[in-house]
Amino acid sequence: MSLFRAETRRLSKRRFTKFFVLLALLVLGLVAGGTAYTHERTTDSTRAAAEAEADQEYQEQLRYADQAKQECQKDPSSFGGNCEGLVPPTRDQISSDQFLTPQFDFRADFPVMLTVWAALLALVAFVIGASFVGAEWNSGGMMNLLLWRPQRLRVLSTKLSALLTWLTGLSVLTGAAWTGLFWLIATLRGTTARMTPGAWQSLGLNGLRGLGLVLVAGAIGFGVASIGRHTAAALGAAIGVIVVFQFGLAIVLSLARVKFYELYLLPAWIGAWMNKSYEIIDYSAPCDYSAVNGCEAPTYTVTWQMAGVLFAAVSIIIVGASMWTIRSRDIT
Amino acid sequence: MTAVLEISGLRKTYRGRKGVRKALDGFDMVVEAGQVHGFLGPNGSGKTTTLRTLLGLIKPNDGRMAILGRPVPRHLPQVARQVGAIVESPQFFGNFSAETTLSLLADAGGVNKLRVPAVLELVGLRDRSKERVKTYSLGMKQRLAVASALLKEPKLLILDEPANGLDPGGIREMRTLMRDLSESGMTVLLSSHILGEIQLICDSVTIISAGRRVAAGSVSDVLASHTSSSVRVRLEPGVDLNGAADLLRAAGAAITVEKDHFTVGNAGNPAQITKLLAERQIYVSELTPIAADLEDVFLQLTGTAPVDGANRQVDQVAASQGGWGQ
Ligand SMILES: Nc1ncnc2c1ncn2[C@@H]1O[C@H](COP(=O)(O)OP(=O)(O)O)[C@@H](O)[C@H]1O
Ligand SMILES: [Mg+2]
């Protein structure tokens, strides 16, 4: 228990941790601020104003159409020779919605914000997790600690559990603040209508999956940095994965017309995990013909369960490998 | 006396890209309770490797080790609480202050945090304890390392080259500190290549060379058993000094003739000198072993004495010359 306490304390005392948490909060703040700025509550007066603007636009369009007709009569060839094709717009083609500043609909819009929160926090968790153990290996602090507690597996797993506990705390706090903030934004600049218990439950599960993503990212960063005994190992691996897998592989696979190549890319899986499913449409494949729908591109649906199994497997393999390597290696 | 530390037949081979390197080759060591024990050896002889192995940081290929009577590494978790150690150059996370570093270690090891200011005071870092370790000089980091080793009030204190980077004042303070600790009942194992230090403060020594023990025992014993190889010989006035010297040379002695005496550098058995000379009716008026210091013994035993006109390489060990006449 004392080791766990020491490790939690070490983690929160690190400037690196503080810096990245601050950075995350800043970005989250900017996103929230931007959302608040670009949304407006719809009231009778804003709707009336939008209605008026739409009217004005309609009149203008009529004027343009008139003008075009006159010019067409003077010189039909420049209008393709057929002036009958120039039809003025009707009023209902110009909707007042287009002139209305959108309002923040909590039920419809918050899930996306939850994904933003989870993705950002996952990134921060990866970096913090990697640096937490990487800097210790690198500075010799790990060796020092092992002189005090010569139980390698115990030390590493306590460190990891301190990290995961700490990340859970961070996620819960920021998640609650994030929800509160957008509730406020929805109240002031939108609507909180239709938030039934079912909707709340679904949001809650969404948040839990977000937490899962954060923990997986933290554990993977921790594991890779521990195997490489350097923070840079994890960061390098991450950049390598992004460059090789996300860009390189995407190009190669799409050129090679591999079926559902998006399956090999991370965003599909994160999307599936956060939004319960992700549909991959393969436009390059021969279509599936059906009598009802005609020719349709084949699709493949990644479910959140599949994504969950993948993430769990990857983190178990990496954390397992880090435990395996620390067990037997010479610490010099 | 009981042994606080026992090592026998320790072997460690490092495997690298450039093949294998035998760092320890059947090394033995015994440290008795309450002593300050010097662990001497030239660079790369295996001191740090021994201490790392002992503390469970690297796995030996063979050999047995015990600390405080308990076999390690099996019982290391139980004895770790009683062993304070620094290994090689002190390494700490640079962005924490000395105080934070020690307080985190105290937490991790379940040691009373009140010890932290006490040990900082002891090593003379009290006034700088709030500054980041990154800003410390080598000597200050060394002091911090000693402080961290003392934090748990160990029964056995293991210090790997603690004088590294210390100023003369610091070295003297360290010496006094070790004396005090030893008087309070702590056993201190001190690795070093600074021989004067060891000779001044150690009760006993182990000398290691190329991964093997080449000498062990109390400092005076080690000195005594290796000083007799060089003796000063004075003859009765009027006797032909050069003639006598030639006589001995012919028998294989390494002679240096001085104005009124000569020295025999490799006299394993000084009786041989008197015997050979007496057979020719030459009588010796003085036959004194020349007192060597630990440095001579060290250079002789480890075969690292400088040779004129040659640059000795770190792993190069001269074949140790056997004493003449033995
Ligand atoms: N991690 C390592 N990998 C390979 N060889 C090593 C390693 N550590 C030490 N050695 C080699 O082992 C030998 C003993 O080193 P060491 O125990 O550090 O010597 P000392 O502390 O007595 O100066 C040296 O030849 C050194 O090069
Ligand atoms: Mg060394």
C-alpha cells in the first residue's frame, strides 16, 4: 500500500503530468468555448429574424432571375439558347433554417463531444503513461526503487495500477466537468429537451467506454515505454504506428484494393468503440446486387464489442510483454 | 564474528553484440559484521557487477550469495529493508528536489518520513534540499545517494565508489561518517579504487582483479603478506657490494644497487639471501623488509602497475610475477 501511495504521489508531482493535464484542459476549454460561441438558442425572435432574412434572400434571388431572363432575351446563345430553362426559385426552396444560428441540442450533439473528450484524454493518458515509467527507467529512478523493493513484478504492476487509478480519477473529474459544461451550454445556447432516462443511460455507457479508451491508451503507453526503457520508445512507436499504419498502410491497401481496408486503420475501431458501431463501405469492390435496392457497395460493420476485444487483447499483450521483460532482464 | 555478507563462486557473463565478456569468474567475498570493508579493484574488474548481482539487479550465471545469513536473491525482499546501497554513479529523477526524492523512497519502503531531514542534515544537504536534483553538482548527487542509502537505517551499507566527485572536505567528511556509522554497529562495504581511502578507514579488504579475488583479510594482514617481497640488504663495511649483488643476480634475484646497500625486489624468501651470501663468507649486517603501502600491493596483485613505454589497456593484466626464492 505504501508503494502504491508513493507512486500516485510521484505521478501527480511530476511537472510533465501537470503540463499535459493543463494542456488537455486548455484544449477542452477551447472546444467548449468555440461550441458556445457558434451556437445560439432558438427563440421566437431569432426565428422571426431568420424568416425575414430568408424572405430578403428570396426577393434577391427573384431579382437575379429576372435580370438573367432579360439578358437571355438579348443574347440567348450565352445562356445555351434556351431561356425557358431559367426558372425563378420558389419561396419554400429557401428555408429559414439556413439563416438560423444552430442551437446546441444536448441529446443530439453531446455524444460527439464525449468522443472528443475521450480521444483527447486517451492521447494525454498515452503520453503520461509512457513518461511515467519511461523517465524512471531513463533516469535510473527505477533502479533505485528496485533497491528498495526488490520485487520487480510487484513494483511494475503497482506503478501501473497507480497510473490507471490516477487516470480514472482524472477521467471522472474531467468527464463530470465536461458534461456539466455542455449542459450549461445547452441550457444557455440550445436545448436540453428529450433527455429521457434512456438517453442518460446511453450517455453514461458512452462515458464508460470513453474511460475504457483512456485506460487502454495509458496502459499501452506505459507498457511500450517500459519495454523500451525510455519515454521516447513509446512516443516513437506511436508515431511509427500512425505513419506506417494510418498513412502508409491506408495508401498501400487502397491501391491494392484490399477489401475493407479501413479495418486495418485505427479510427474505424475507435469510432466503433465510441459510437457502438462503425460501417465500412467498400466502393472499390463489385457491388452486391439485390432486387429491392439495386446495386449496393458491400459494407462491413465493426461493432463496439469487436473493438473492445481488440483493445483488450492489444493492451494485455503489451502489458504482459512489459512484465515479462522486466522479470528477466539485467538492470544496468 | 558473524558474516554479514558471503559470496562464493560468483560468475557473471555479459552477452553482447561483440561476443561474451566474463565480468566475474568465480568470485568469493566475506564481510564480517561491524567492519568497514574495502572492496578494491581496478576499473572494469567487476566491483559494480558484484554489487549489482548481490542486490538483485542482474542475474548471475552461477554462485551463491547470502546477506545477513539469508540466501539471496531468494530472500532479497526480506533483507532489502536492512541493506542500504548505492550502485555506481548516483542516478535520480532530475526534476524532483532532494527532499521529494527521499520522501518518495521513504514512502515506497515504508520508512518514517522524519528520517528525511535527519539524513539530509547528516550528508550536509540540508540547505539545498528544496532544489531540483538536476541542478546539483556530482558531489552533491553523491551525497544525496548516500543519504538515500542511510534512510532506512540499514544494518549493511553498500557504497560503490562513494568518493567519486567529492571534494577533499567531502571525502574527509565521508570518512568520518563511515567511522561513526561503523561505531554505531553498522557494517559498511565500500568499493573504491582510491587506495589511500581504504587504507585509512577500512578494517579489512577484498581485492578483485579480472573478476577473481586476489587477496582478502585485514588491511595489516594483506600488507604483511605481500610486503616481504622487497628487502633492503646492507653488508658489513668494506665488503664488495657489487660482487655480492652479482652473486644474487646469478641466482635470479632482481637487484637494485644503491650507494651503501642494495634492494632485492623479488625476495619471496629472504632467508635465501643470507644463505647464498653466507656460503661465500659474506655476512649481512641488515636485512629489512621494505614496507609497501596498499598501492604497491594492489598494483602487484592486480597486475596493473604501469610498464615503461606501454599504454596499459583496461582489461590488460600482467602475469603476476611469482616471488623469487620461494
Ligand atoms: N551491461 C554490461 N554489458 C556488457 N558488459 C558489461 C556491462 N556492465 C559491465 N560490463 C563489463 O564487465 C566488466 C566489469 O565491469 P564493472 O563491474 O562495472 O567494473 P568495476 O565496477 O570494477 O569498474 C567490465 O569489463 C565491463 O566492461
Ligand atoms: Mg564500478
